[in-house]
Amino acid sequence: MSGVRLLVGTRKGAFVLTSDAKRKDWKVDGPHFAGWEIYHVKGSPVDPNRLYASQSSAWFGQIIQRSDDGGKTWETPGSSPEDLKGPEGMPKGESNKFVYDGIPGTHMWYDGTQHPWEFKRVWHLEPSLDDPDHVYAGVEDAALFESKDGGKSWNELSGLRQHDTGPKWQPGAGGMCLHSIIIDPENPKRMFIAISAAGAFRTDDGGKTWKPINKGLHSQYIPDPHAEVGHCVHHIAMHPSRPSTLFMQKHWDIMRSDDAGDSWREVSGNLPSDFGFPIDIHAHEPDTIYVVPIKSDSLHYPPDGKLRVYRSRSGGNEWEELTKGLPQKDCYVNVLRDAMTVDSLDSCGIYFGTTGGQVYGSNDAGDTWNAIVRDLPAVLSVEAQTLS
Amino acid sequence: MIRVVLPHHLRTLARVGDEVQLEVNGLATLQSVLDALEAKYPMLRGTIRDHETQKRRALVRFFVCGEDVSHEPPDTPLPTVVTNGTEPFFIMGAIAGG
């Protein structure tokens, strides 16, 4: 029987929400890793029972967790009894070892001075499209790592961080995070990533070299509004049927590219605010996109205290507000960049989590909404898995 | 036998109870106790000391017999009451909100 599993990362643990295909009655399982920050949980597209979770704490640093049974049980990869001893008889335990390749160098700090690259945490885990043991990690300070052994060990794809523009990258308010990783389903050598606040980048050679793809972005809050890098890109999204079209929620502005990021144009249109964090795409309609307008970078809550998802069925510019079932007064939560997701059932389900701990779901492509759960810790990320 | 008391979050990570017991070969020092702990519970590697530098993480503290030994050199021998298991070696998370 088909159904949906939502993987929810919060400030104080992970939760797994499950439902049948009707998506009306949900079971809430958790917290897993109670008390730890869970920035992201995501499943492999080729083995939905293989999940990866980024667990972290200011005290004890980064942990990677892996489940091979859809979230029922978890392990830190490389810590099972058979993994305990390496060839030299020494313990492994390297699933949380994220070490920059070579001398890390420096990037720009908030005050304009240069600051050493320092690993802080994994923001986003992106399993590959064809191998459950192959997974990418986007980290703070911004870099891309990959594991080919199911998360037991990690190596940096350092061509990105060592790009000539690296010293000009700077942290956004949440840190200098690599938060978006998109793999082109038609070209395994092509990936897109985005960094706040550096911008979007593309590789066409499997991660060896990277090109900034920020032409057309305009950011008034940086010294050169049209700079090659330095833009605070909040999230990017791609529909798998149309890999050359990208949508972007920038700090301000909704942007669209139809040439794999070589150029962008603004499609904010009639939105009440074009500031926000998440952006996502309908599973079956590549021109239907969703955003959650937030009043401003100073306020970080919805305009007028009304939580509204906006949907464009034309790939941007023309937007309709979706409010049925969402609070329309006294609502001052935020929706973070990885906290919106879609399932691939018919009709498309769409879900998002808030900093107030609610996870809202719609089983009719956004026309109506229900709170699946209301009182979780602040939600950092939501990922949907459509189960057959 | 050396008794080590872990902070709550590391107990859940290592799936152990209030304290763990370790055998340390040779002189028991801050470093050799942590080495033995990480060898027995490899999921703790990187959570107490940095993987590369082996430096104590900033918000982790070590206590012995009521004394803060966090800033002692790694090769500092531990007192007999710890090495014979009379008193535990405490690893604590700094009180820093959250």
C-alpha cells in the first residue's frame, strides 16, 4: 500500500511522520536523538529505507546517523562491532570526521576581514540518485563533502571551496552554509549547489571544478549588487523532468533560470513580500512552484501575521495565496529553507514545518492545509518520501 | 579499572548507562583514558576531542575528585583513586544554555 513518510529535523531531535496515501491520519514517531539539533534527514531515492541524518550540538560537534530500516533503528556508520577495528587495530569512528582538503585558507568575515575556514556542522545531506552508499554533505563553513561507503568516511570535493572567489564568500546570519545540493538526473556529472552568502555554483565534471552561476542576481545589500559572488541565496529547486530550469528563493527576490543557471530573471511578480527561505516545485507540474513570503530580513515572520503559501502555476510572476487551514491572524513563525517538501502521489502533497513546531500538510497541491502536528521543537527541515 | 561518567548526550550516543568502565594499559593519563574510551566506543570520536588536533572541544570539561583538570596537559597522570576505580573520571558538558 502506498503512503508517505515525512522526515522532520528539529532543534531538539528528529521525528518520522507516516500516513497512508490518503494523507489524513498521521503517526508521529520520535524524538530520535532527543536534545540534539537535527539539521536534515533524507532518504536514498534508490533505497527508501536508507536514511541519513545530520545530528549536531554546540558541545559535542557533528554526528552522522544512518538507518537501514526506514528510521526504526539508527547507527553511526562505522561503529558496528565488525567496524570497530581497522587494519591497524585502531578504532575507526570517522563518520563525523569532516576535514577540509589541504590548507583551508580564509573567507570574508562579517566585518570584511579574512577569517579561517572552520568546520561547524552539516546542513544538508543529499543521497545520490543511483547508489544508497553514495551521499553528499553540504557543510558550514561552506564546502561539499561526499561519502561512498554509506557515511563511514567523508572526503571533500575541494574544487568548490578552492574556487578563486572563495576569499570573497561570507556568512549569512545563519552562518556560511552550503544548504542546497541538486543532482542533474540526466547528466550525472552536473550538480548545482548554493551557499549563503556566496551564491549558486554548478559543476559539469562531477565536482572537480565549479562555476559561479549568479548572472542576473541583484542584491542591494552588498557593495556590488551584481557581483559574481556574495549573494545570499536561500534555496534553489529543480524539477527532475526539466533539469535546465532552476527556481531560486534569494534573500530577497524569487528568481528563475532556464539555462542551467547561466542567467537568471526575477519572477517575484505580485507576491506581498519576496523575502523568504524555502521554494519547491509540484511533483507533476514543473511550472507550479511554491514559496512562503516572509516580511523582511529584519522581522523573519509572515506579513500581517498571516501564514500564507503562495503558488504560481506559470513558473513565477503570477502568484495566488493559499490560506485554507493556515492561521490567518497572530502568526509570527518562520519557515526555514529546507523545511518544505512535496510527495509524488496524485494529487501532489506538499508539506512545510515552522519555527513554532507545526508541520502543515496539504493532500491537494496546496488548496487546503491541515496541521499534522502542532507542538514539535522548532522545525529545521522536512523531507517527504513517497512509499509504494 | 577506571570508571568514566559521561554527559547525558554522549551516554545516549554510545548507548551506555550512567558510567562506563575501562581498562587502560600502562600509565593512566587524560590522554590514555580518552584513547581507551574512544577505542571501546568509536562513535564518541570527535565529540570530546577534535579528530585532527586532539584538542578538547571548547564546551567539554574534565573533572577528577572535584577538581577541574580540563586545562592540564594530556600526559598528566590521573590520581590513584581514579586508576583504582574508587573515584570516577567525569566528562561534562559546560553549562552554556540550550
